[in-house]
Amino acid sequence: MLMNEFSQMHVDVSLPLRQEHVHARPFGPGCSQSGRSRRGLQLAKIFPLVATPTATSTGLVELTVGTVPFRIAATPRKALSGIMELTKPSGSPQRDDTDKSLRKERDKSDQEVRRHSGRDSVVADAVIEQARDDADEALRATREAEEPRPTKVETKARGEEDAAIQRERASADEKLDDERRDRTRALAAFFALERDLTDRHLLVERNRADVALNNRDDFLGMVAHDLRGFMGEIAFRSGVLIRDARDDEEGQRSRQIGLGIQRSTAAMKRLVSDLLDIAAIEAGRLNVEVVKGDVASVLRDSVDPFRFAAQAKGIALDLDEMPSSAQAMFDHDRVLQVLGNLVSNAIKFTPSGGTIALRLAVSGEEVRVTVADTGAGIPPDQLEKIFLRFTQLLPTDRRGLGLGLYISKCLVEAQRGRIWATSIAGQGSNLFFTLPLTNQ
């Protein structure tokens, strides 16, 4: 009966203690009993059985649920200022997973409490019943051994004594049931109050985190805007330097310096864009505009910009045979960004004299793009890790932040595609990503 009552119990947790927010903790022998001082606090109903609360000098509030004493720890409302006015933080997969895990753990705790409460009650009842049976048996044996036999008056008196014992036992059983019921209610109230406070603190922390992230994003956006302006001016001035360079030896040096400045400026622009993309991904605001387009045309158009960088390192960049057209649903600029990350990685890890090939094929209801290189390859235990944030194959590698493949994964998945890698150590790597066909 108690287990069912516990599982179906609803505890109304309304917690204004004027300027206090409270959560309950049971207490008893062994707990410190501080001197009591009245504050005139009014506790909203926790359960139908609640005694008038009494505040202590230590900031605790004592009350009784049924016959079970409770101690309530009062938390100043100013520490939780604005809780009730806060809106629910924006959802995210990570927060949804946290909430799901929290609910699961609470359900497990409730089940364990019900299981242990029921088991303990069964064991206690069995012990009591056995003790009573032993006492009855001992009493019966003693009476049967008595000489001479009892008179009718004595027999009647013993019957009244037995009836009184039964009444006392029934009364004790009733009190025990009441105590168990009160403790079950007290435990339910305790759980509800503790969980309510935990939820409120979690809500506060999430709102604080959201505010901090929004401030960071605003700051990052302003800084990125200014940096792009400065880098655009640097790139423009380096272009003027290249354009006006003379044809003599000094002019050639100036032209090479200008080209180096432009390459560095382009790398800085990519870094700023990566940081903005990371902020957008974390905030769940990654912008992807999926429209119908020709993936084959995108690959053909993307080869020339990458070929210059490959040739500068002595690497051949080829576009293998592919369908003349492959219509799919994708974001043109984001696919170019993914290709740029994959090809840049291939150029970085392929030695001079190697080759990089771009391939396109239609497989089932997907278009599959492949970037294959003849570089050093990827260790088998790193094939999944390379798509994590800030992951570098070599701990000493300082040629990037390890964000490119992570951003590429997020961009491809935002377009309902997949991305993965295969590799044979010493023989190169293949990186694949897919995009859905337009007929899906």
C-alpha cells in the first residue's frame, strides 16, 4: 500500500517564505538543535500534514510532516533573484541529453526508494510476526505445563488478557503503518523540494550561460567585422603593390612580398570565418541555405583556385571523370567551404610529387564527393577523432587550429549529408561526403 501511495503521490511545492527560498532536510537525534527564534515565516503548503514552521538562529526552519521532523534550509531569494521571471533557455541537443539523463536518474532513484522501502517493510513485518509467533508459542507451552489446570475464572481472565494483547498489537500495527506513511510522504516532499531547487539553479546557470554566449557572440561579431575591414584594406594595398611592381629584379621581390601578404590575409580571413562558424554552431544558429544545384559544376569551378596552391608545393591536383551533371540539394557556398577544408588538408599532408584527386559519383539517393590524396595517411584510431574540435593528427602541428574538419562535418550534416574518412597508413587517405539528390 505504501509503495503505491509513494508512486502516485503529488506534492504541491510552492515556496515563498517571504524573502526566503527553502528546501527541506529531515533531521532527528544526532542533528544539532540550535536555539529557536521566531521570525514569523509563512511556509506555503508542502503536504496536507504540515505543522507551523519555526525558524532557528542558523537560518534553518523546523517543521513536522505527519510525525516526521524536518529541517528546512533557507536560501536568500536575492541569491536566486529573477528566477521566476527568467525565460526557459534555448534548447540544444546537449541540454536535451542532460535533461533526459536527469529524468532517467530521478526515475531510477524513485524506483530504488520504492524497492528498498517495500523490502524493508516486508522484512520488518516478517521479524515482528515471527517474534509474536514465538511469544505466543512460549506462552501456550507455559500454560499447558501448568499444574493444576486453571479454573474457569482464570481461563476467562486469560482470554481477556489475550484479547488485550491483540488490541495492543493492532494498535501498534496501525501506528507503524501511520509512521511509514508519514515517512513516505516526508521523503516524497523532500525529493520534490530538492529537485525543485536543483531545477531552479540549473535554470539560472543556463540563463547565465546563454547571456555569456550572447555577449561573446556579439563581441566576436564586432571584432570580426573590424578585422575583416582591416584585412580587406591590407589585401587591397598588397594588390596595388603587385600591380605597380616593375619588371626588374626589385619589382619581382615586391611582387613576391605582395603575394605573400595576400596569402597571409586569406589565411587570416579563413581563421576569422572558422571562429564565427564555431560560435554559430555552438549557439545552434549555423546558417545553411539549401537549394537545388549541380554538384558537378561546383567541383569543376573549385579546382582552379586550389590548383595554384597545390602546384606551389609540387602536387598534382586532378579532377577525375565524373557525370556531366549531378543535381542535388545543397548550399553552394557551404559546399565550396567544405571542399576548401578537405583539399587544404590534403595539400598540407601530401608531400611534394604526390597527387590529389577529386571524384564525384551518384550512389543510391546520394551524390558522393571524394577527395583522395597520396599523403602519409591517417592512423585507424584517428579516423573518427579527426572530425572533433581542435583535433590535430600531430600534437606538435601548429599549421591550424583543428577546426576545419569539425566545421565541415557540421556543414555537411546541416545539409542532410554524411562525411567520413578511410585510409591506409603510408598510402594516402580518402575523405568522402554526401549530399541528397533532388528526388528525395
